[in-house]
Amino acid sequence: LPLDQYAIVAGGISRITSDIPPLIAVPTTAGSGSEIGRAALLTLANGKKLGFLSDYLIPKATICDPALTMSMPPLLTAATGMDALSHCIETFCSPRYNPVADAIALDGLERGYQNIIKATTNGRDCKARAEMMMCSLQGGLAFQKSLGAVHSLSHPLGALTERHLHHGTLNAIFLPFVLEFNFDHCKEKMQVIADRLKIKDAYSLPYHFTLMNQQLGLPVRLRELGLTKVELVAFSENAKEDHCSLTNPRPLEVEDCRQMYSEAW
């Protein structure tokens, strides 16, 4: 049977049953948090990257050992780390009510923000590696509250099988632009984030994350990945229809996605 019938956007949550093998997760990166999540992302043969969600997809056991991340090269450390940070930020800004998830997300964000540069510049820093794994784990716990436009914009590009664009790298690029886009719709939460990160002016959050990307050696524009403005237009509809769009704090339309793709180029 076609896999897409089990996707969130196809109403497939109820079609996933207990008739699946047990799963034990052992993460070797500190980014996705999928080792404790009930969601999965699959890129199908038609080029669509779809989300799947079910309590039956939660691993039966998870072993999180930061020593297994020591061999990650700097750029992979940075990119997966920014994936984790974006999870913490987006789930905190999600309009769904879940104070417990908010508290976990803020703690994970603070740990990640303080340690991602340390882990990237010195991969043998055990404490920084442990804190990044905790950030990833907490992001995965918290984003059961769902995410937002950073992931909506990232998912369609990550489905390009011929380009192999890294999900965390894409999230890092989009994060400053989405923070700016959403700002007026969640000012109080943006200020809370700024306070936790010891950033005086919440309006400067996009600048601080752009600067962080530069310090990490990550690209800050889509053009650096070889993408063209013309081809980006075609992904706007898929971004709007992505399952994460529903919980972006600001309503997301196709034109908004097109505009942010253009700004991020």
C-alpha cells in the first residue's frame, strides 16, 4: 500500500497500528530528537517529504550517550545543533497550550545556545557534547507541541533527492527570517527567549542567530547551497501545506512562504 496514506496531511494517524516491530533508538547526532518522538519524516518517490505521527512510532527504549557524537565533524555538529535549537524555539512559540513543553523547550534552548559553538569548535569537549545531546532530547520531548514555519520552509527543500540539502542547515538559514516574520504575533514569547539567552533586545534575535550561523561556519543564504530564486517559487505551495504550518504563531499563506524563500535567498 502507498506510504503517503499514513501521512499526517492525509489523515493517516489512525491508520498506523501496533502491528509494527519494536524499536530501540541510539542517536549518534545531537539534533533531531527523534529518539523519543512519535513522529517520522519520509521522502517519498514523488519528491514529497511527509510527516508521520503515531504513539506506536515512539521507541520502546532509547540510549542517549554523548560519547557517540564525539566523531561528528564541525559542520555536522553545527547543523544538527541548529536543528535542535530550532525545535526548542518553534515549539515554545507554537500557540498550543502546554506549559510543561514550554519549560522543557526553554531549558533545552538555553543549554544549546550556550554550548553549540563550544561543541563545534572542540568536538572533544565532553560537557558541551552532553549539553547538546540534552538540548536535542529536550527539543524532541517538547515538539510534541508541534513546530512552525522554519520547518514548513525546510521540509520541501529537504525532499530534493538530487541536492541532498541538510535539514539542520536549512533550519539554521530560515530561523532568523521566520523569527522576524513571526515577531509581532508572539512578542511576549520572543522577550522570554531573549531574557533566557541574556539578549537585551528581543528585536535583535534574528541578528543574533544570523551571527551564530556565521560563527559556526554555516551558510546564511540559500544561494550558498546552489539554489536559484526561480526554482524556490515552486516550493511555496508545499511549504504552506506542510503539517507544521498549522502551528506557526502567525498564519502562513503561500505568498508568505514565497516571500521568505526570496528573503532567505
